[in-house]
Amino acid sequence: MSSISKKYGERVENFSNKAARELLSLIERKKTNLSLALDVTTKREFLEIADKVGPYICLLKTHIDILVDFDQDLIDQLKELRAKHDFLIFEDRKFADIGNTVKYQYSKGIYKIVEWADITNAHPLPGDGIVSGLKEVGLSLGRGLLLLAEMSSKGSLATGAYTEAAIEMARRHKDFVIGFIAGRKLICNDDEDFIVMSPGVGLDASKDGLGQQYKTPRSVIFENGSDIIIVGRGIYGKDKDVATEAQRYRDAGWNAYLERLTN
Ligand code: S5P
């Protein structure tokens, strides 16, 4: 049976990677396929929203380098929230350099991403070395990697042969590459499974002023067969009650998945 008609929990056995197995089990038990893209720039806002939205998400997606007052205490508090609310952490670092460089960017510097992020992502652009470099530091810690096979922004060059090459790269590193950033399920074979996460999801807007393009949770999960919706400003935009919006997206994403299972 293709993963498209399987429950999240039934797919755990398709993966050897610890982060992938934990994520699929968590989605099944918490009944949410919502990931929050927490793109705010102060520690206070970051922790406040993470605490309010935590109960409704499977994955908290960070851009750790946009925080103006980043410190180690932020990471300590983030880890506490991870345990309190039962979610995993995805640092959306979009690595894009040669293997030797990304290895250091992943494990050293101020952020030491590999120490606290269950999942991170990379552009396949530089070739297989980028995956090998990240894998050298991440795999033994149980981390997982997503490849950016497509992008949600207008005019993205990640299409066609590039997307196909990203799939081939993932297949060569199945122990560490757990899936893709893409707008749709990319592989429908019965005998291979990758987790697809889709950004560019919104219920109220169709675009922003900077090239972002939005689809609905139903279109992404039910029609396109993706696994996880990534939502940012739709949840914490101006005048929004973050917990109410998070529940709205959680319900939309989960109902679209249930609809997919029964069709
Ligand atoms: O193709 C992409 C890939 C990513 S990871 N398009 C995206 O928008 N993203 C990220 O998803 C982006 O960096 C941002 O953190 C989030 C979308 O945020 P929103 O506020 O537009 O929902």
C-alpha cells in the first residue's frame, strides 16, 4: 500500500532514522500534522508564541539566526517547551555549501544547531557532499535531514530535472535524508517512503508582497499528498489570537489527512 493511503503511525517502520520515527509516532499520538514556522525576532515573542501554540503542533520550525537577542538560555527554554508540549524542532537552516563547510556550520559557531534541532534542511545544489558532511555530525545523534526539492516562492528554480535530482540524492542517503520540502508528494512507490513538508500554506491570503505563494491545507494534504503543513504568518500575523489560529490550522490539516485516508 502506498504511503499516501497509510496512517502516519503505520509508516514508522519504513524509517531507520530516529528523528523520522519519532516524528511519525508523535503525529499519530498528538493528531496534528501542523508545523509552526516561528519567524519572530525577539526571544520574548518566540517563547511566548511557542508556549501558546505548542499543544497544537508536531514540529516547531525555527530560523535561529533572526533572533536579535539569541542566547543559550533561549535554547534551554526551547528544549523545556519541547518536552512540555511534545513537539520536535526543525531548524530551517537551508544549508547550501560544500560538505566540509556545512559540517562546521551545523555543529559549531554560536548556534550549534546539531545539538538541539531534531531536523534540519539543505539545498541539493552543491551535490552529494552536502549530505555527507551534515551526516557526519548529525546521524550518530539521531538527527534527520530534509532536501529542498521544490520551493513555494514565485519563480523558484527548483523544478523539473532539479527536483528529480533531489529525489535521487535522497535515495542515496536514506539513513539520514528523511524527506523533502516540496509542495506535493514526490514519490508514490509502495516500497519507499519520504516525509514531505509543505510551506506556503495559508487560509486567508494567497500571497505576500515578496514572492511567497499560499495554498490551503486541504489542497496541500488532500489534493497534493503532502504530509505536514508549515504555517507561519497565518498563525501569528497582526491581530491574530495565536492559539485560536493554530487550532484552526491543526483542524484543517488533520481533516484533510482523514479525508485522504478514506478516499
Ligand atoms: O520553499 C519554501 C521553503 C521554506 S522552508 N518556502 C518557505 O516559505 N519556507 C519557509 O516557510 C520560510 O522560510 C518561512 O519560514 C516559512 C513560511 O512562512 P509564512 O509566514 O509565509 O507561512
